[in-house]
Amino acid sequence: MIWIHCGDAREVPSTTSIAARLAHECGDHGVLVTATPDVLLSFNLPEDIATVVAVPTDTPSKIREFWDRWGPDYLIWNGGTLRPSLLRIVENESLPATLINARNAGLLTGSSRWRPRAVRGAVAAFDQVLTADGATATRLNRGGVARDRVKATGPILEEPTAPPHNQYELAVMVEAIDTRPSWFAANVIATEVKDIAAAHLAASRKSHLLLLIITPRDIESGIDVANTLREAGLKVGVRSEGDDPEAEHQAYVADMDGELGLWYRLAPLTFVGGTLGGSDADSPFDPIVLGSAVVHGTHKAPHEARFARLAKAEACREIRSAGELGIAVGVLSSPEQSARMALAGWEEITRNADTINDLVRGVLDSLEVHS
């Protein structure tokens, strides 16, 4: 059993990502995720990935009951505040353990935080400590923790996964679109279609060959979407009616289920649906991981943190209206502009990939040694 403890709510995405990776890599071992009851509400992990339970209260009887029930073989403690009684049994049982996303605020509580060497005892249960910042690593080293046990990796964040696609359909669409510039409006809601049509018409004044590919969130509404686009003056092809993108098409309604990965791979620029019309947004990481730059509206829930990361890296563009969307598409459909943003986004979402790979490899090596 591989045990991952999620120390606070901000580490839920990375805990979920690491759990999924370990479930895939360590098929013979189950994955157990613990957190406090309030944080547990943020998890949505399927049972075939991990078992999610409340962390035991910090009393000897509850901790022993937890230990006897689950018998973990490895522990990854992900951020938050350390729990001394629980970690004492980890140390006493010589359980291999790694602390990640360590921050000064979670190392010590109460009066012990003012004792310079108290941190050494606080992390005694861990073979390795990966800190979210250099200041935490410095404090650990000054507190007497061996330098070879501490590494300032920066925050370990979620690992993106690429949506699937059909390789044959990709080859067909690459040939059909050829060298035409294109952009993709992904999972749009009904109230956004007119704005997208207006934005496309505006952007087409700069690039008359520009092709709009659009997928409605309600996949059954493809014909309605096509009619709205036609009413705006666009010539439209519809995938569910057997059309491929043709030279005369200005817009192509991709109303077949499960094909977002295909269009993210094809289009150099993606508008994230729902963000202009006020609905829930899809993750902006999905197009970014497949090489498509991102433009979006102001409604970013439930992925505000992901949009913020991309914005900080200058890997996405926020717009507030159809007019701004048209300008953004006109500018960003340039191969140089979209490639620059896509590369910045890729570097941002994969910047801790090596750290996660090393973490997973360490777990695998430990399980092999102790098997």
C-alpha cells in the first residue's frame, strides 16, 4: 500500500495527479490517500485509482488502529502541517517516507517553532524532504537536517495528462485542413456561439482563409450551432452530417463526442468554452499539453489556479467580449504568436516533470527492495 497524505486543500491537485501516476506505475500496490475531513470534500478520485479516507486523529489508539488496518509500505506526505504522533509511528516502524511541498509554516507549531533545531526532530520520519522554496530548505539545513536529505525543488504541482485522439482521424483532418490557419472553440455553451461567430468574422478580415472549428458542450446541438453560424453569414460544414472541412467552409462544427484531443492537436489556438458565457470552464492544461495556445474569458472556475499559472507564464490571453476575442484570434492565429504562447505554457505545466519522475522512481525502487 502506497500512502499519500494531502496536508491541505491547495495540494489536492498534485495529490490527485501523483495518486493517478502511482496507480498506473505500481499496479500491484494499492494507493491510499488521507486528508482531514474538510479537505476530503475536494477529492474526486475513482476507486480504481485510490482509496480516500480521513487521516486518523492524533491519538495513539486511533493511529494504531489506522496502521493495523492499512499497513502502508511507503509514505508521501504532501505539504500542510506535520502531525507529530502519526509521524512518530512512521519513524518507529522505519517506513520509507518522503515529504514534498514542505514549507516553513507547516514544519512546527507552538513554542517549538522558535527553537532553531526543533525542525530536525519534526522531519525525522522522512528519508527525503523536498521543499517548496529555498527558505524552507535553508531553515532545515540550519536546524541540523543533513543536506543530502533536503532538496529545494520548488512547489510540486499537478502533472498534466493529454486527452486521447484517433490517429487515423488526425491524419485525415491534417490533409483536409492542409495549411489553412485555424482556431478551435472548445466545449462552447449556447450563449457563446453568436459571440464566437462575430469574433471569427472580425478575425477573418485579417486572414480570409481562417477556419473556425467549434465543438458545442451539448454535443447533440451541433445542427443548432451550425444554423446560428449560418445566420451570422458563415459557410459551415458539420461533422455529424459526414462533412470534412472544405475550402469553402469558414466554420466547421465538430459535433462528435470524445474528440477534443483531436482538435487540440490540430488547432494552434483554443478558446476555452464557458469562460465568456459564465459556465464552468474546462481545464486550460488540456490544450496546452497538446501544443495549442489558450484564449479565454473572465469566468475561470473551477480552474482559477491553472489559469493563473498560465497567465503568470504569459501562456494565455484573457478577453472580456466578442470584440476582444476577435482581436485576440486575429493576433494569436499568427504561427509565431501561438507557438510562443504554447511553448511558454508547455514549459510551465511540465516544469516539475523530472521531480515527479524521480519521486515515482524512488517509490518503485523502495517497493522492490522491500518486497
